[in-house]
Amino acid sequence: MKELLWLAPFGSTLAIVFSIGVIIWMLRKSEGTPQMIQIARAVREGASAYLKRQYKTVAIFFIFAFFILLLLVKYGYLPIFVPFAFVTGGFFSGLSGFVGMKVATQASSRTANGARRSLNSALKIAFLSGSVMGLIVVGLGLLDLSVWYYILDFWYRNVDITRRIFYITSTMLTFELGASSMALFARVGGGIYTKAADVGADLVGKIEAGIPEDDPRNPAVIADNVGDNVGDVAGMGADLYESYVGSIVATMALAAAAGLGVRGVTIPMIMASIGIISSIIGVLVVKTKEEASQSALLWALRRGIFFTAGLIAVCGYFLITRVLGPQHIGVYFAVISGLIAGLIIGVSTEFFTSHKYPPTRGVAQAALTGPATVIISGLSVGMLSTVVPLVTVAIATLLSFYFAGGFGNFNLGLYGVGISAIGMLSTLGITLATDAYGPIADNAGGNAQMAGLPPEVRERTDALDALGNTTAATGKGFAIGSAALTALALIAAYKDHIEELGAKLDLSILNPKIIVGMFIGGMLPFLFSSLTMKAVGRAAGKIVDEVRRQFREVVGILEGTAKPDYARCVEIVTVASQREMILPSAIALLSPIVVGIIFGVEANIGLLLASLVTGFVLAIMLANSGASWDNAKKYIEEGNLGGKGSSAHKASVVGDTVGDPCKDTSGPSLNILIKLMSMASIVFAAFILKNTLLP
């Protein structure tokens, strides 16, 4: 029922208003001592300088792409609204990351100051500040989608309902291309920045100079803290914004082919609104007792997520049965399959990456025999960790297809797969809050270390940081799982779009074009990961050289009598990350278009399917290996297996350094690769069809 569609702008506005309230509350908290304020200001200035430079680079791309899309409009390949939808998608994706990063850099010193009072005070500031990232992403995403829906529905009001839905959804899919493009730049550029700074700081500071992490004597320490925000906050926000709007518009596009009409089209936006309201309530549920244990802290966050999921499950039942009718109760079970799949992936990721459990403790144990066995053990854990998420997504896909009635109506089954992705992402408001909380807690620990706060303060921030490592890992697992379901929905929408344009597809597995596309698509995630890892290595090398130069030439740094030149390291890694992100981004955008023009749309579908499978597996393996190496190091630093300074600790630092680009650059960037290629294929479908070289 279209009258329920008012929930979409209402829910999005509520998320934005709640976020503004949290920001005002947080800014009223004290930043602490003058030294704490000075450190936080340096991080804010570095993060702002990075984003300012990145947005200048991205603006050039968007201007160029806007005129390319206008040309396609002129020659009849696209509707007139497409270039403008593209720009707004990119703008709101970038804005969500920008707001989240600004809040995170304001919250870190306040979290550290809260830790001077109690653990719960620090947790409250960090988590509520992280919730701004989650709620701004879903609020801005749903608001922009709602506005575009109303505009397009009015514009095409005199068109037959079937054609109207096609025009609306095909235009809104292009909105997703803008969001995907911005997410790619934010994720790749931010990932290169954060890990180049982190690896460079660790290699010289911790391994060569033997000084602690976040030591103010390390010239790269501010760049490292800046990187946590531009990569894990701004980058992650743009990434999940893109997944969120992508799953919604793909499912809306599938509704028409499924014969569900306007009712099916509006369901995804109404479900998203229910998710926002539930997430706000879930955020308010999160609290813990003073000086709680790690398990209690983790349960405090999990309680919020489970509570949100339960609310969505209850409300989703009444929504589906009222709007689609009791005969489509299977669509509700498709929503539930997505919800449960998201929770299972989160729990699985926690098991393989938290040092509470045997896999990561085994990696720490391997450190007793040196760096080589640490690397071997971490790779093994990462590979093994792919099993549960892969099987979970496979089962969720099959069940959602079955529940929606796919074996009787194929297109209805595809709609079920799309709505399953909506179910998984409906908890995004609070799930992303638990992820954005991590960098805030990490920066709070750095602030406490550099400001020389008492040991009990650092113990509290370390507890929050260790929890942040786990929530960040589960957040990445959730992002990867949701990307897989979203990409599958986008591929289905691409197939429907091609058929709407009049193409006759031969999707037989023995079609040589399909096979060629699959070979190329299967290779692309590995090529993309290679390029991003090399980029981190080259940028980190420049930081290593600069830190060594300052230690060598600036007298008194290691003695603490001279101040390092933090700004120089920030500048070096900012310039390097912007330059290094160009080639991987170009490959992601151009590969499906080039393959489609040379081999045809069947090859393009093969490319998208193969890159989805290999990209999904590789992303999980890289992210979980890296997180396991990181938490194995932290397990040793807590006093186990010899503690800090032992041979096991030194070996674990090597593993953590190797894992940094895996978990924070290449792995997360693959989420966007598999979705962006689908979006580029949809937008340029008409152009590819008319200009294919092979018959």
C-alpha cells in the first residue's frame, strides 16, 4: 500500500534528527587536558586534509562521468534523470562518510577523558558516537531514495504502471552507481592511507626502535590515528551506504518482473524504515556495568543487535502480510533468512578472529616458533573461516528463493533473494555503530598513551580497543556477507534489465561467452587485491623512509626532548594514497564495460557471477586472516606466552603487519568491486547491447 510509504521519509528523518541529538550531547563532553585536546586537534586536521584532497580528486571523476552520462542520454541510451541521480548518489555516499569521520575524530579524546572516570562512561561516548555513523548512513540513504521515488513517480504519473515502474527503478539503479563509485574511492584510498601509515609506524617504531604503539615519539603516530578514521569510518560508511541503497533499489527493480507491482516496489523502503526505528531503540539498549569484562562488554553490544533483529522480525511480519497479503507469507520468511544469515556470519567471524576462541589462540601459540609459523597459521585460519559464511549465504539464497515461491515463479524467487538482502541490511543502523565504535576506541587509546594518562586509563581504553577489534572484524564479515547478497540481487536485476531492453540471452553454462566471462571475472578480485596490496607496500615504504630520516636527523626525538614532524608523514601518505587508488578504481569501473563490448552481455553475466564467488571467498579469507593476526598479537600483549617484548610478541607483530593490508585494504575493498561491476553493467547495458563487437 502506497500510503505506508510515508514511513520511509519519516524513518530517515528520525535517524538524522537522532544523530544530531547524539552529536550535540557528545560535543558537550569535555575533551580532557590541554595535551589531549592538542592531540585530538592534530588528528582532526590530518583527517580533514586527507578528505579535502580526496574529494577534489573524486570531484574531477564525477564531473567527467556526469558529462559521459549526458552524452548517453543525448543518444537515447539512458533516461534524462540518470546523470543527476548518479551525482546525488555519490554526494550522499561521500557525505555519510564525512559526517561519520567528523564525529569520530571529535569523540576519541572525549572517550579517553571518559575513561578517566569509568569504563562504562567511555563505552557510552564511543558507542553512541559510532551510532551516528550507522544512523547517518541509513538516514541519508533512505531519504535520498524516498525523494527520488516521489519525483520519478510524479514525473511518470501518466505512463502505464508497468512501464512506470521500469523507468523509476532503472533510474534509481543509476543512483547506486554514484554511491558505488564514491564508496570505491573512499574504501580504496582510505584503506591504502590507513595501512600505509600503520605498517610504516609499526615497522620502524615497534620493530626497529622498540617503542610502544601510539608512542608520541613516533613521527607516523598521528598519520596512523588519522588512518583509522579515513579508512575504518569514512571508508566503511561509504561502503555500507552503497550496499544499503544497492540492495533496496535492486529489490525494487526485481518487484516488477515478479508481478508484485507498486506493492512489491515499496516494500524494500518500508522495511528499511522499520530497520532504522528498530536500530535506534537497539542503540539505546546498549549499556554495561562499571569495569565489566570483555565478554560482558561484547554482550552489551550484541544485546543491542539481537534486540534490533527481533523488533524487525516482528514488525516485518505485519508489514508483509498487510501489504502483499497472507498468500505471500514466504516473502516474510525470506526476510528472516537474511536476518539470521547476518547474525550467523557475525558470530562465525567473532569465533575465528577473537582471541577468546581456539583459532586465534592457535595463531598466538604459533608465534612461539617464529614469524613464519604465525603467517602459516593465520592464513590457515582465514581459509577455514570462509566455510561458514559461504554455506550460510548459499543456504540463505536457496531458502529465500524457495520461500518466496521461486520454484513456481522464477522471478518471484529472485525477488525473495533481494528481500533477503534487505533483511540482512535492515540492522545496519546498529551493526555499523558497533563497527565505527572500534576506531573511536582505538584513537582514544592512542590519545591516552600520547597524553601520558595514568595506567588505569590506558587499561580501560585497551579493553575498549580489544572489543573494537572484534566488532570491527564482525562488521567486515557482515559487510562482505551483505555485499554477496546485494551483488546477487544486482546481477538478477541486470538480467531483467537486459531482457527489458529486448535482448535474447543464452545463459547456458556451455556458452563459450559465459565461460570466457567467468575466467576473466574469477581473476579480477585477485588482480584488484594485488594492486591494492602493492599500493600499501609502496606507500608504507615512503613512511618508513621518512620515520627513519627523522629518527636519524632530528636530535632528541627518541629521548623525548624534540617533537617529531607529524605533519610531514600525514602529507606523504595522503599524496601517495590518492595516487595509488587510481589504477584499481579504473579496473573496477572499466572491466565489465570492456568485456561486455568485446564479448557481449552473456560474457558480462559470467564475469559478474565468477567475480562474486571468488571475490566473496577472497574477501572473507583476507579480512579474517588479518583480524586473527591482529588479535593474536593483542593476546600476547595481555601477558600471555611471554607478553610484550618476548620473541613470540615480535613474531606476532610481523603477522599483524602482514595482516594490516589484508583486513583493512584489500579484503574490504572487494565488497565494492563485486557490486560496482554489476552497477556499471546495468547503467551501460543499452550502450553495450548496441555496440558489442562479437555477434
